[in-house]
Amino acid sequence: MKAPQIALLLLAASMMSPDSIAGPDAGTDAGPAKVVIPPLVEEATLPAFDAEPFPAEKSTAPKAGEWKEAPRVRLSRVPERVTSCNAYRVREWMKIDCHQQTAGVRLLAGSTDGITLWVPDPDPDGDAQVNENSMAEVIFPVRSGDRRVFETVDLEFGDWDGWGTGSSVLIEERWLPGAKNPEIALLSP
């Protein structure tokens, strides 16, 4: 928020009478009812993406039905501020989808072998070039020796300075030679 908006909020709050603030009824001691917010699935309760060994043999990319049945998994590292992405695994294949105001997704570095990058088409009846609540989806195989970096590019809307695009989430996948397991991390630039 900008300083003038904060000043207006403080002024409005100071003008409210104490009688107008919601509180317990005068005749009860119970107080206001508590608001119960259901807990989110904690990342720690998800199985690690590398909990099961990766097959040595290459397999074909999973079909849509296989992804629908795929369990959600926990990655090696995800910063707390990245809350809109989910990861799934089928055999040696990973799918990471991020639900945010995505304008595009691209491979910055690494092999293109087997990767699929997807964002939905814009709404033809909408005013914006990209749906406000669109998503990015990245599918890739995880094999020994791999190194890849993907980037989601999101729409950024300003108050007075219009809109633009900016890097939102980096997806880093690497399985270094000699390492027992791969690492997959989401990074927020």
C-alpha cells in the first residue's frame, strides 16, 4: 500500500465509534464465535519425490489419465513464498504446475529431450491477452546426468504504471553424475 492509502485507512478507523465495532452481546460471556480455517496440506506430510527409486530404463511420457492418478510429492527445496505450485511423479517423469497469473514458461538451460511446456490459451472473450488465473505446466523426465532450468513468466499489474511481465518461479532439476538421487528445487528470483 502507498502512504496516502494508509493515511486514509487510519483516518477512517479513528472516526469509527467504539459502539460500531462488532463484539460480544452485552448479556453473554462467551464472546464472539471463533472463525475456523481448515489447515492446508503440509508439505512435510507429502512423500518426497525421490522416495521411490527412479527406473534405469527410459519410459514413454505418461498419458493424461496417469497424471490424474499421480500422487502429489514434495520437492528438494521450495521457498515459503512459492505456494501456488504442485509437483507430481509417474515413474521417472515429473509434472510441476503453478497456478498464478502466468504469461508463459520456457526452458532456460538443459536438454529438451521429453519436455512439455504448457500454458492455456487466452480467453477469446476476455480483455487481457492472458487469463488472470492461468497456470504453467512443466513435464520432464528425471534421468541420471540431467541438468535443466525452467522459468515461469508472470503478468505483473501495477497501480499506476500499467502492467508487464517478470520472472516468477525457476524450476531447477539436476542429477549430477555419481549422485545417489536427483534434486528438484523451486526458486523465487
